[in-house]
Amino acid sequence: MIEKTDRYVLKTYGRKPLAFERGEGATLIDTEGNEYLDCTSGLGVNALGYCHPVVTELIRKHAEGVLHTSNLYQIPSQALLAEKLCESSFGEKVFFCNSGTEAVEGALKFARKWGQRFGTPKTDFIAFHNSFHGRTMGALSATMQEKYQASFRPLVPGFTEAVFNDIESVKAAVTEKTAAVIIEPLQGEGGVSLADPDFMKALGELCRERDILLIVDEVQCG
């Protein structure tokens, strides 16, 4: 199987020589019967573990009914989930998407659309050193790590780098064209670095004072 992966699957990840065939709770079992404790939750996807009875039953129920109809039609379960999310947060609307990088792309597009209301359109972004926001072009342009960006230049214009946990560096980077600041409260790819609560508070205050959006990327840590 490893040989087939190497031959037929584009190598965008450095995969371990392991293949899992089943799981239960936080335990994964590979094709040779060895057990492992999954400490990454499938990179945040399997927050309820493997073979959770409620999740399993819901998947079975939908598989027997309608798995997919596209966004051309009403999707009752989607509407119910959106309602729960809005009622438990500050949000008024929900944008559903398929991946972390797509969520970031959506946030960047929302920010630029919002920025058009100003006499001088706000089109630019401030991101932080060692950040990771995704691999599509907009999200990659906000990912301030040379190892990810080097092979794909020129990137999307309008992104400026600031220093994580340094509010003065953010203030220095702000211009009248700044639409949003994008930040991970806990940088994952950047080395598991935690944003200082006082820094986050100051960042929020700065954004309110300068009429700038604050995009909080919690794809990994949320």
C-alpha cells in the first residue's frame, strides 16, 4: 500500500508508514492490529473520537436517506446547525465550508468586501510571523513562513507581517488601507505559541479604534 501511495498520490504531506483500519474512542488500530493513542484528533476533525455511537448512528441514518443534495436546495440539518451556532455565539450568519484554508479564504474575501464601503477601499491585511493559515493562495499569503511561501511567489498582494505578541509592531503596520488583522490565538505550525491575553485585548482595542476587522483563526486550536 505504501508503494501505491508513493506512486499514485501527490506528495503534499510526509506520511508515516502507517495505515489504520478502525478506531474506538481515542484509540486507533492499524492494519497489523497494533493500537495507538490518537493525540491529534485527526488534526482536529475527530474531536469526539472514533466510532462514537451518536455520530455513527447519524451517519447511518443519513446514508439510508439523502447524503448530498448540493446547495441548490434547502438542507434542514444545515439550518438547524447554523441556528445552534448563532445562538451560542455572537454570529448572525454561518458560512459553511470544507476545510480550514477555505474558511480563511472566505474570511479574507468577507473583509475585502466589507472594506469597499470606505472612501479609500480597505484591501490590505496584517498577519504574524510564524503564522499558518492554509495552502491556497490567499491563506498562503497570510502564512508568514518562508518554507511555505517560497515556491509559490508571487503571492497575493496586500499582506504585511507583524511580530506575534508585539502590539507596537501591529500599530506600525496599520495604514488607511488595512482591512483586517488575522491571527491564531495559539499558533500551531508556528511552534505552539500562545498569544498573551493582554496582547489580544490590545489588538481588539486597536482594531476598534482604527475601524479594522479582527479575523481569529482557530481552525487548529478551536
